[in-house]
Amino acid sequence: MTSSLPTIIATSGGFISGRRNPIAYGPLIHYALERSGVEGRSPSICHISTASGDQRYWQANLDLAAKDAGVICSHLNLFPMPNVDDIESFLGDHDVIWVGGGSVANLLAIWRLHGLDEIMPRLWRSGKVLGGVSAGSICWHVGGTTDSFGPDLRVVDNGLSLLPYSNGVHYNSEPQRRPLFQSAISKGLLPDGYATDDGVGLVYVGTALEMAVSEVVGRFAYGVRKTEDGVVEEVIEPTSLI
């Protein structure tokens, strides 16, 4: 099953504390599953944890969260080697592909080594819902700000560029994010883009921003663009998912 149009849901959220288990799917992930258009059966999701090194303990938590949500879940692992023979076919068998957080610089390097930089655009054009949090948000864009290189944030500008914008994550919770994002756009290091507070997601259909959605009250998305007078930041009111 696929959505009718190429869809990306790029977020600074998605997981919440579970009632019995460490984590649970939050409204943002449920929304991504709904956008896949699945009816009459349980939806399927493939979690990709490249950015955090394919940690098996975390994947066990994801399995529990999926079970609680009634979702069929599997994982694409690239460490220490791919866990499937045909990555593209494996990913194509899922309704949603959700990319976790961590090091976006490492993610992009490893994905290119294994050909995911070519596979993901084909899956996107086929109508698979792509999504993710933090590194799993930035990766679909031209770039953004990252702690991949150390505690002092730097700019990464070699994203997959399915979306021709820059992307700012954790905009409200990490003090370095907003000023560096605006500075990078002002200097031309990154193109105009969009940013999200924690708990907020950007919904793109094709390459156009359709809307912002939120699983937390009082959080926002932002459009950030360069003008002759400097950088302008515009608040985007999200649609509440709760």
C-alpha cells in the first residue's frame, strides 16, 4: 500500500513514554501511518536506526512500541552488514519508513555507501511515506544543524535533497539550534527552510509544505528565509494531533 502522492513527515518528535514499556508511538508516528492510506489490515513500518548505530536494545523497545500499537514492525540494519539481500525490495514492502535520530553525518555517509541515496528517492516517488525524527528529519532536506561532530553544532549540507530546503530540529529545546540555523541561511550556507519545535512535524507532499502537525500543545513550526534586510522567521501554526 502506498499514499497517493510522495509524502515526507519530518519531525522533532514521534515517540512518547510508554505505559508499560519504555517508549510508545506518539501521535506523529500514528499520523504517518494514517497517511499511508492502509485499510483493512495492520499497517507496516520499517525503522531505520543507522544514525544511532543500529543498537539492538533500542530496536527491542521499538518492537514493543509497535506491538502495543498493533503495527507490523521490522528493521533495516546496516551494522555490521545489511540484514537483507535486497534493501530496496525490503523497504518497498512497508507502508512507512521511519528514520531515527542520532548522527545525521554518519547516516548520510553510510547510506551512500550502501546505495540508499539512490533507493530512497525511488521509494519516495513510488508513494511510500518517508518520515523520521531529528537526523531522520534533516536527511530528506538539503541540510541543517547537527551535533554529529561534537557538542558545538555545525552545519551539514549534503542531505539527500528530496526537499529543496534546509531543516532545523529541536528548535525550542537546544539553545544553539535557532541562531546557527538563521546564521547559516543568512550567509548562504543553507537555503531557506523550515524548523520544528520538539513534538512538531512538517508534512510535505511532493516538495511542497502542506502543513505542520503537533503532538504537544504550545509548540510550533517556523519558516525561515533570507531577505535583503536579513533573515525573517515566520511562525507556522500546527494542526493539533491530540
